[in-house]
Amino acid sequence: MSQVPHRTRIQDVDALRGFALLGILIVNITFAASGFPIHLAKDPAYDSWLDHSVHWLSSAFVDMKFYLLFSFLFGYSFQLQIEAAQRAGAAFKPRMLRRLGGLFVLGALHGVFLITGDILSVYAIIGVVLLGLRRVKDRTALIIAGAIYAYLFITLAAAALFLDTDQFVDPTTAVAAAQQTTANLAGSFSDIIGEHVRALPTYGLSLLTVQGPTTLAAFLVGMVVGRRRLLQNLTGNEAALRLIQLIGFTIGITGGVFYASDGGNGATSAVLTSVLTAPFLTAAYVATLLRVMHSDRGEDIRRLLAPAGRMALSNYLGQSVATVVIFTGVGFGLVGQASPLETVGLAAGIFLLQVIASHIWLSTFRYGPVEGALRAVTNATAPSWRQVGQAA
């Protein structure tokens, strides 16, 4: 294991981040392509068995999984950045606060102008919490992560037992609201911004109840893994990876199937099941990709995905720019006109173009365009993307 090159570990993490980008795009593009998902309403225009099958597969195997992977990798990289600053003798706290501040501004602009909801601003806020917890012991960090999931289990289980979802989501009202949202997204730029702003309370509720707490838990687990260098010098033959696959796929797929079969209308019991089992399926995906990338035929997958992961922030924002151009009224205006299968196909096409663009950009520059700007904010220097071969 000690003979595995150091850069392979970096490529592994970048490739995982690139893989996460694809899953996140498959989820996010549905909110750009139609006004129905945000209102938990079924679009009567796409009611065939194929439409339902695509939606079911996405719910079972994609939804609520990939933001956990992205969050885990954020915590992992966060730990490495702190250690790098400490080795260089730099004051890492001001650096990290500037970085998180820059991330928050990017996220706020992103959520208002480009997409319904945003994760970057959430990462920035929770990142401050993670910065405050940076000195806790590994055991304490894992206990906090476990306590978060225990809290979610108690609150969501209580909601499933005592609250009737139908009292809050009227199908007729939801369809009417979804049609209005679709019309707004097809309108002018001010209509689009207005729709994004109106969606903030709904998105904020999701963050407070589910996504925010689980993101912090994933941050903490990623921080512990980063401290222990558990992703360093992997060979793909580790017994732990096979065990993670066995347990993760068994529990994760079972929970995903239940969520997909009963979670389309936002049923609390289905959401609870997904929250508790999604981390297992996410972990199984990670273990599988790591094993594949270290096989004789899988090394090319790592080389293919790694550049996209190195430019994850640029590509994440670029995905939203692409969906604005494709679906909204300021672009081609295809909102509400793409079937679930066509939407997934568009996501795959966007991601493929981003992979190609990432390879081209990084053949000349060391940092992605947005990464270079954020690095300048972090270091309080003028932006510099540095060409390949220049000193860091």
C-alpha cells in the first residue's frame, strides 16, 4: 500500500467529487425543468409508465444520497486545508472564515439568480460550526453525528405518527401552484428571480428539518476520515470496502425502494426511512467506485472524473447556468416540456460537456475559474489561476 503514489489519493477524492456532481445535477435539474417537484405535485403531462419508472429509479437510487457524499468530501477537504495552513505556519482561522464568507456570498447569489434553493450558503453557515468543532476528539465528533441522526429519528417518527401530511399538501392546490411556478420560470428574468425568492421559505424549512442537520453530520464524519487518512493509499482490495458494500447496498437499497414506493407525495414515514438509510447507500457507492477505480480496467474512470472534481465549484455553478439557459424564459424556455427521461438525458449531456471542459481547462490552469477567485478571497490576494507548471 505504501507504494501507491500520493497523487492517486488526491485523484480518488477528486473522482468521488466528480461522481457526486453527476448525482447532484440529476436531482437539481428536475427543479429547473418543471415547477412540479418543489410543490410535491405530479405533472399530469407526464403520467406514463416510463415517466413513473424514471422518477421511481431516481427516488430510490439518487435522491438524498449525493449531497451527503458532497458534504462528506467537504468535511474531508476542510480538515486537510486546516492541516496545510498549520504546516505553513499560517493563521488558518481568518483564512477559513474568509473562505466560508466567500462561499456564502456565492451561494446567496446562486440561490437568487440561478436556481431554486442552494447548498453553498448552507455549507458556509455549517462550516462555521465545523470550524468551532475542529478541536473535538474523533469519538466526540462521531457521537455528535450519531446524536443528530437520533434527533432526526425522534422528530420525524413523531411527525409520522401524529401529523397527517394530507392536511398540509392538498393535491389540487399543489398542482395549481406548480403550474404557476412553471409559468414564472418561463417568464422574464425578474419572474425567475421572484420565483426563486418565493421558494426560499420552503427550502429553508427543508434545511432546518433534514438537510442542514444531516449535512453537519456528514461534515463531521468527513473531518474524522480526513484526520485518520482513511482514503489514503487505498488499493481497492480492502476487506472494509467489501463490508461497506454488503451492508450499504442491503440497507440502502431497501430504504430507497421504500422511499420511492411511498415517498413521492412527501410522506413523513418515507422521508424518515430515506434519511436513515441514505448514508448506507452513499457509503456503498463510495466503496464501489473506489474498488472500481483501483481495478485494472477502472483506472481510466478515475482519470476521467478527477478533473471535474477538481473544478467542483465551477462545475456546480456551471450546471445551474446551463439549466437556466435550457429551461427558463431567458434561454430556450423548455421548462415543463421535457419528460423525466429527457431531463436525465440532458443532465448526462451537461455533465459530459463539463468533464471535457474540465480536462481542457486544467491542461492550462491549475485552478478552476471560480476556485481561483475563491482562493484569492481565502488568501486575501489578487485572483490568480496560475498556469500548469507554475509554483503554488
